[in-house]
Amino acid sequence: MATDEKEISSFSEAHFTAVVSDLHLSDEQVENKKFPLWKKYKTRRFFFDDEFCRFLGRIQEMAGGAPIELVLNGDIFDFDSVVTLPELPPYYISWLEARRGLHPQEEKSEFKIKTILAAHKEWIDGLRAFLLKGHFAIFTIGNHDLELHFRAVQNAIVEALNLPENLRANVRFCEWFYISNGDTLIEHGNQYDPYCMTQDPVRPFIVRFNRVEVRLPFGNLTTRYLINGMGFFNPHLDSNFIMSPKEYVKFFLRYMLRAQPELILTWFWGSVVILVQSFFDRLRPAIANPLGIEDRVEWIAKKANANPRVVRQLKEIFVAPAASYPSLILRELWLDRAFLLLVTFLMLYLVFLQLDNLFRISFYWLFIPICLFVPFFLFYARSVKSEVQEFKEPRERVLTLTGLIANVTRVVYGHTHVVRHEMIGPIEHLNSGTWSPAFLDVECEKPIGQKTFVWIQPGANGLREARVYQIQNGVVSEVFGAASGGKADREQLASG
């Protein structure tokens, strides 16, 4: 079983903390012989389980044998990218699930986590060996592993670790944040991104079609209903799928013309599904027990080494979900441009029919207004910019507020896949980067910064110090030194 309430006292202090995020472990993609670039980034050749095991060995050397808390800070598992289906399902699978992956229902999510762990046996064995030496593992839930909210999924992970009874309590699952040693707030960071935020991590479940599901944000639905069906786009790097019209055309002609000529239809129906589901899921009430809500808040706080007040205050600074603004989703999915084209052509055709009845004009006259419309359409299309990247990085106000609420001097995030170490006001801000198979090209020959982690250890004046490191072929190297301009500020904030 996952950690029980009576088994959480040993997490209150830590001298050494390692933070990794965005591993995006998923099922294995069998290589497509006809189109070898189809989801090539998901094939076994890009698994990094062996490097993760070496990483666990290196941090144990860095700690000199002392206990380590390993914070797996969100998106460790990528449930949204799992498209494997059970051979003999004991539940109904819809046509949409058969094409884009199972819905986030407990029994289906349990199947998905078992599929992921079976594909990454070396990873789970390495984590087990780490825990058997008395270390700790904390899973904080991100946006792509929201299905960790299900108790059956948590239990499946603990069972796969196969730990003795006295060590099972060394594994913990936190809803969205964790406070390490009273000095560091660790969050995945998606709660400040409107496209990926969990609407209510205290009450994450809704009822859809008489079944309990995790409420998924817009970003998850995009992965499921678009990326899973458009296998030449790598979801781990935004520039792989957020392009200009000219770049989309070039990409289609180079990679998808032969493999997926019906791409426009795939994009259109997938985008409509995303728009409809995200809007209506936004309106569905969360499953709540009024008599147990305070117990739930207290339980979240205890697992996070916080108090209920911190839980409530952190919730107050969440951003509004993008699903609250359908026009925003329309622009991101390019549906605004599609509907503009459809409406314009329909209106021109209706006008043509009326004129044709009166004057019997040639059909080719219809191309005159179309040609006049094209420059205005292109101007509009070029003026609409994606705002996905703009919202990913936390604002200075958010960093300051989270530090004050949690009474810490350091905040560690993931989510953006971009390594950071800086002082923003009195708060030391770090981002642990990503281990995901992110590449600049479809051929997966140009990897970008990967396999980084945050390491926090005892420092001078009784304060712990944080650094960002990278591991490559078992060799650990420092990415950033200490953040500039902040030690005095950190000491002042800590004393205050």
C-alpha cells in the first residue's frame, strides 16, 4: 500500500536532497518498418533507464552514504502518451480510446502504469535498490501523471518496487508540492500554467458518463488527441509542434505527405474533440465530500511537510485554466483560422448562388473575392501567436508569494524543461530541467539539454546550498554554480 498517515514522520528532515523531473516514462513504441521516423523518440533505443541507475549511484557517492531524499518532481510518468491497449479488457473501450489511449479512469490508469513499469523494468529495479539502502522517494504529481491521484496506481508502483514492509513508508505521493527540510519548496510548476494546470488538486476527480475520471487540462488533451495521432511531432519540445504556417507546410511536405496525407482531417477532428471536452470538463463539478474536505486538506499538508493553511494559500495563487477562455483554445488549435475559412467560403458560395440565379454568371467569378480575401487571411494568421511558452515560466510575483507562504528561501520547479538557477528577489529559483527524449529534429539526431538534476546539500552557516548538475555516461558535471546576488537575501529571509 502507499504511505499511510501514521508513517510520515521520517520525512521532516533531510540533509541531502536530489530533485529530478520530467522523465516522461511511457510505453515502448515498436519501430515502424515502413515509416521509421514515426514516434522514433519513443523507441527503446532512447530509453535512459541505465543512466538513471548510474545517477542514483552517483548521488549516493556525493552524499557519502548519508540518507538521501529523492524528489521525483512531476511528469515522471507520461500517462497521456500511452496508447497500448489490454488484450482482453475487462472494461469497455470506446473507439476514441482505441485510437488515442485509455481514458483516465482508475482501472485503466492502473493498466497504463503497469505497462509503463513493465517497459522500464531496469528503472524500477534501480529505484528499488536505492530505497533498499534506506533512502526516500517522494513523487510530486505533475500535469502528465495526474493519474497518480488514483490509489490503485500508487499501490501498483509500490508493489512493483517490492520493498520489505518496513521500507514501504519510504515512498510518498504528494498532490502538487513538497517542502524539503523547511527551506525548499518543490513543485512541478504546472499550477501557474493555464494550459496545464490542475483545476483542483485537492478534489481532482469528476464524473463523466457515470465513471470517475481525473479532470485533465487542455495540454493533456492535446497530447492525447493530437500528438498521439500525429507521430512525427515530438511533444517534449514545443518548437516541434508550434510553428508558423510556412513551417507547417514544409514539415508536411517533407515528413507526412506519404505517411499521413490525411493530416488535416486528423488535426481537425482531434482539435474539435479537445475543444469540446476541455470546455465541458471545465464546467463539471468536482467530486467532493463536505464532511471529509478538511481531513483531505490536512492529509495533503502532512505529506508535504506543511500545514493546512499553506495548502489553502497556495491554492489561492493558481492561475485560471485555459478552458475558461474557449477563444484562447481556438487560437492555439488553429480552429479560429479554420472556422474563418469555412465561414468565408460558405458565405461567398451562398452569395454566388444568389447572383447565379439572377444573372447566370460563370463559376470562375467566385475566385475574384477569394483572391481578395487571401491576403487578409494570411495577415490575420501571421498575427496570431501561440502563448504556450509565455505562461510556462513562473512570474516573480508567484515565486515571491510561494516562498512567503511556505516560509522558504528556495523554490524548485520542473515543467518547462529549461534548466534555471537564479535569484529572483529574495527567492532562489531552480529548475531541474528534463530527462525526456527531446530532439530538435524528427530524425532524433539533435538532442537538447537532458538528464539534469538539482542537488541540495549542507553548506556554510547552517544553510543548505543548491546546485544544478548534469549526468552523461555516468559522469556528473556542474551546470550552474551558486545563484548570484542572493546569499545575504536568503539569510535575511530565513531569519525573518
